[in-house]
Amino acid sequence: MTQSPFASSAWYRPMIARHAGEEHRTATALELFFDLCFVAAVAQAAATFEHEVAAGRAGHGLLGYALVFFAIWWAWMNFTWFASAYDTDDVPYRLLTLVQITGALVMAAGVNEALEHGDFTIITWGYVVMRLAMVSQWLRAAHSDGQRRRSALRYALGIFLLQIGWLARLIVLDDGDLASFAVLVLLELAVPVWAEGAARTTWHPHHIAERYGLFTLIVLGESVTAATLAVRTALDTGTDPQGVLTIGIGGVITVFALWWLYFAQDAPRRLTTFSTAMLWGYGHYPVFATAAAVGAGLAVNVARVTGHSTLTDLQASASYTVPVAAFIMCVWLLHGRSARLSVAANVLPPVAALAVLAGTFTPAAVLCTGIVASLLVGTSLAVARRETGPL
């Protein structure tokens, strides 16, 4: 008798910690599907941010974008690190992941209201749904993994209490109260530090590096999608096709260079301690946020060229050059500073970031940015070849 393909799906497995040195530990199909569903939230955040900037509300849009992106990033990050240590892939695990995916889609539905009107009601409920599913996962881990039970219970307790805090903020306080938001964010960030103090979870360095790399690809891919849609819309209207194509070419070159810079690093080799793991995990918030903002800035520049934005040329250029420069600096600080690079290699990223910012004042800022980013890649390769010698 032929075995059913569903026979490989276990109904229940004890949630025992996976070995941190497990060979061939790669992202699972469920994790890839989880990331795919998060694309909706990232795309909505970037698109709404672009609309706010194009409408001349850059300050308002930036604040809302930072707050919304924190919720997206933090929910994704917590699932990623948990899955690295406790991915049982049984039926309860898959169903709880489905609940988290549902929460992510609810968050995506509430992005517009949050960014445009400061109404975080829908996003808060979506976030709470995701986080309560994580509480269930940690309780499962506490039940099965006696060695790390205290750590798992701390995670479950901390996350649960904070969801009460988020709902209380929504019901009792003004939804736009930044002080309460900041306090809850700091407490969210403190939970892993407190929980890991009881016992270290067994996250896998190569798996974590791959998961972050995959999400970086997704965010950069959103920039490409945003650029494609903006260019197609502009070409359909027949307004300044040469200017639009120049922006499109500069955008593609930039995104390709940013991808090269990020994946030129040997992340797993440096993810060896708890402190480096915390720096890695928390430090990716600006990396992801600026990468998504690059696509928004590109769309803003297309809107400016085609007359669909009231921004000045300088303002439109800054909406693109600033996130690109910030991405370069974040990757350098996160990867390069811990890699013990030579003086020459360490100088290149800050100089390139300054050159990108200087390009804000040029007539073709997007194309100039792409050229500078490409030169950074090329000179970095040349310096590395000179220091290591020919292959």
C-alpha cells in the first residue's frame, strides 16, 4: 500500500530543544511560508509611508512607520528565534503558526489607519493575536524541556503580561500616547534578556543567519516591486519617460549593490555568544526598516518626476538617499565592525554613505546613489583582493 503523504506529519511531538550544532539546519517550508505572509505587512507599511512622504507629511509618516515596523519586526523576530530552538513541526505547532500568520495579516490590514490617522487599534489586535500564540508555544516548551523550563516560563509570563499592557493602552490611554508605547517597547525588548538569564535556548547560528538573510531578501524584493509598479504607472501615463527610466535604472543598481553588501558578510561565524546574538537580532530593526524605506523613496522620486507629488526635488531625493545611506551604515556597524576589517575596508562604508547623502543635491540623485553603491562594492572587492591575495 502506498503511504499517504500526510503520514509524515506528526500529530504531536514533545517540544525538545534542537541541538545548536545540528548539521544541515536550514529554513523549513513553514518558515518560508510564514515570511511570505509577512510580505503583506511590510508592503503595506512601505506603501503607506511612501504616500505620507509624497503628500508632504514626512515627519508624521516617519514616526508612524517606525512604530508600525517595530510591531512587524518584533513579531517576526520572536517566531524566528523560537523556531530555531523548538521547531517540532507537529500539528499543534503548525496550527499555532497559522494563528500567528492570521495576526500578521490583521496587522497588514491596519497599517493604513495607523500611519495615516494614528489609529493603532487593528494593528494592536493583530499583534496581540500573534504574541498570545507565542505564549502557547513557550508553554509547550516549558512542559517538554525540563532543562530550560524556567526560561520558557519567563518568556510566556513576560509576553502574556505585556499583551495585557498593549490592550490596556488601547482601551485606557490615548492611542497616540508615545510615552506608554516607548515603555512597552522597552519591556518587550527586555523579555528575552530576562528569560535567557535563567537558561540559554539552543538557537542555531547558521539557521538564524539564513533566516535573517531570507527576510532581508524579502524586504529588498519589496523595494524592487515598488520600483517596478511606480515605473510602470509612470510609463503608462507617458510623463517624462527618460526621467523615469533613469530612476528605474538607478534603483535597480542600488538594490543590487545593497544585496551584495549584506550578503558579503560571514554572519554565522560571529554568532557565537549571547551578547553577539542580541546585537545581531536587535540591530536588524534599522536594517529591515531602511531596506523597506528604499522602495518607498524610489516610488516618491517617480511620483515627483511625473508630477504626482508636491515635494521639491531636494525633498524627493532625500527620501531615497537617506535610507540608502542609513542601510549602508547599519550593515557596516552590524557586520563589518565585528569582523576586524582593515582600516581601508572600514573607511569605505562611511565614506560611501556620505557620498550618497551628498548625491541628494545632484539633479539625478537616484542614479548617483546607484553609482556610489556600486563603487562601494567594487572598491571593497578590490581591497579584499589586495589584502588576501589572488585566489
